[in-house]
Amino acid sequence: MVIYYSQVYELYPNKFLTLDESRVYVLNTLFNLPETYLIAWSKMAFAVATWRCLSTQYSKTSEAPSTTSTSTAT
């Protein structure tokens, strides 16, 4: 699906984000580095924990298909 500039401009006429500090917080200084690291780490840790939980649940509930043949040739 291709969206042309005119269609985007109709949906989003303002080119710039209005900086409203109640909606947007910019982490752009060295003082924000620890916060940025913690936010990124917590999101990554959550994704890894979710993946582990789902993969463990999947491996417990499903059986791997058998690779050995049960039929005998005559």
C-alpha cells in the first residue's frame, strides 16, 4: 500500500510536533542518559521475559511430530 504525500498531508496537516511537556518528554542530554538506559533495558527485559514465557508454554503444550515411521512396508 502506497500513501502519497497529499494523502498524508490531508490526514496530518501539521508538519511539526507541538512540544507539550505534558505529552512529550525529550531525553536529549547527558543527564538523561541513566533514565534512557533504564527505559531501554526494562523494555528489552520485558520482551525477553515474554518470549521465554511463551516459548516455555508452547513447548509444554505441544508435542513435536514424530520423525519415525510407524507403517511397515510389505
